[in-house]
Amino acid sequence: MAVCWKFLVSLTMVLLASMTSGQDDEEAQVTIDVNGYVAYCPCMGRFGNQADQFLGSLAFAKALNRTLIVPPWVEYKKGQRHAVMVPYSEYFKLEALSEYHRVISMETFMEDLADYEWPAGTRKVFCYSDRHGAKKGECNAKEGNPFGPFWNHFMIDFEESVIFGPLYFDTHSPSNMHEWIVKYRPDPFPVLAFVGPPAPFPVTAHNAKLHRYVQWSDQYDYKAEEFILDNFYNYRPFIAIHLRNGIDFERACEHVKESPNLFAAKQCIGERGQYGTTTEEMCFPSTKTVVDQVKREVERMEAKAVFIATDHDDLIPQFKEAMPEVKFVRQPEPASPHLDLAILGRADHMIGNCVSSFTAFAKRERDVRGLPTSFWAFERKPKNGRNSGEL
């Protein structure tokens, strides 16, 4: 029966791909946006951080009524000295973003429009304040990794720096956005190219809702459904957990007392800390906390299986000792973090890490799907002590 379902899913994905490829060819006409463009280097952190700021950058482009030039994802691969650029469409559907606002991939823009709209020798780069580098008082946009490799990937050099501070990226302020529109008009500034993302980190609660437009590519939809069918077809409901327990995160979590808004902590404690306080146990939970919490959730849901996404220790021996009747599964090595995310987003329940932006990505997708999420060592309560319900 599982083989039959797998065949049907595979056939459906092939048919969808063949149908949409023809539509893409027909709609592949590139037009110039007289309102201008927004471009940036996603040069802060790894995928989770980049995805957070992508949503804010999308909102910023819409607020200015400029087309967003969608950058590739910046990845860091073992054995490679410099960052690697992976097109947005490798993981997600570019066309789905157009339901919210105008977009064009950076690859298409540079190949088809840059020579006309943003010719070499006229390119300006924007930064909030000057950056350390060879030229004093300028943005030095290509200093360091991944900054240099990113712009070099598209053979982009800048002739001039524009320091725009104290203006900021507050898309919730009409006056702030009006100042951007008036000060940087499309005629002298056809492309607002930023050294880094024109968005705050972490993503604001309002802009987090834009995640509904971040939709997995057919390839990753199929991979996730195939993995779930292969491993959980006779083991529903299943729980997915995210364990962020490497030494780098352990060291970062030592600073939560002085930095309660560390990384994505606001997804739990709220924008103003109104739902609780960030603790080290939330950030880097003990093995006992993790095993006990998974066991409680398994018993509550009568779950038959647990999927584990982790960057380090999967704790499977400890889980099996505590729950010998439950099936525990993780991807074989080398695991794909994007496939982990696609599976996390589909499980019947997920337990994640409050502070992790990787968890935050999966949480936003689950919100779109209407699926429940809980977190290690955290129960959301307003500071008056009353339970406000599940996140």
C-alpha cells in the first residue's frame, strides 16, 4: 500500500512539473520596472537568519513599490574557502512570491536587465554607516566573506557609497517609508543595492506572516512527502523535533541572561518579553528535559514515531531506552537541512528550540499549515501568570 501511495505522489509531482514548466516558459517575459529595484547581499548568518531577513526585505521592497531582486542563498560548505551561491529557486518557488509583490531573481536581472537599468560604472551601494575597509568613510561592500564572493559572483563593482543612516527599514512607519521614496527616487537610483539585508533581525511578528509566500519547490515537496511515506506511513501520528545541541550553540546559550532576545527568542517570549523570560534551559535543554518532554508528548498524542532534525547529537539511544516501543528516525548522512525543514513543517506535532532561527522557519511554515508547535522547556504565559494557550 505504501508503494502504491509513493507511486501516486511521484506521478502527481511529474504531472505538476510538466504543467508548470510550460506556464513558466510562456510567462518568462522580463519587463522593466520604472519604479526601480531593491537588491542586497544576504550576508548575515546561515539559512535560518537569511530566511528571517528575506521576509523583512520583501516587505521593504513592497513598501517602496520597487521590485525585489531575489538573491541566492549564501551557503558555507566544508572544504570550500569561500561562500557558495545557491539560487532561490533551488529550494523554493520564485513565482509564489509574486502573489504578494513583484520579484525577479538576481540571476535573471543581471543577465537580462542590468546592462540597461544598472550599467557597470554607475552602480552605487547603500549602507547605514561606513564599514571597515580600504576606503575610509565608505561602505566597502566587498570586504570580507561572504560580501566579496557574493558581489563577485555577479561581477558587480560599485563606483560610489551612499550612507543612508539614520534612516531605517521600518516598514511599519508610513513616514519612514515616505522619506525613502522621496529621498531615493528611481531616476537617479534605479537600484537600491544594500551591503546587507534591508530588514531587522529577527523578523517582526507582522512580517513573519509573509512566510505563506515561501513555498517549497516541487523537488523538495516530493522529497519530503517521499520521506514521510517511506518512514511514517504506518506510524502516524508522528512528532518531529529539532535538537540544536552542537558546541557552538551551547556557547551562545551561555549569554541568554544578558541577551534575552538572542537570535529568534522573540518567537517564544514575544516582541516585548510579554510571554516569558529566555532561560539557558530553553536555549540548550538538558538531555533529561528533552527525553522527558518527548515522552510526555508521545503519550499525549499516542504517537508512534519521532523524526529528529539535529546538527549534532540525535540522542536516539536515550530515547529508545525511555520509549522502546516508539520508532525514532533521522536522515542518513549527509543530511539535507532543507529536507529536515520540509519534514519539520509537515509533522503532526513539532517540538523546537525557542532561540533557533532554524526552528523559527519551521514554526512559521507550521503556522501557515495550521499545525501545532511547542518548545523545549517553555510554556507561553503572559507575565500576569495566566496561560495564553499554545504557540
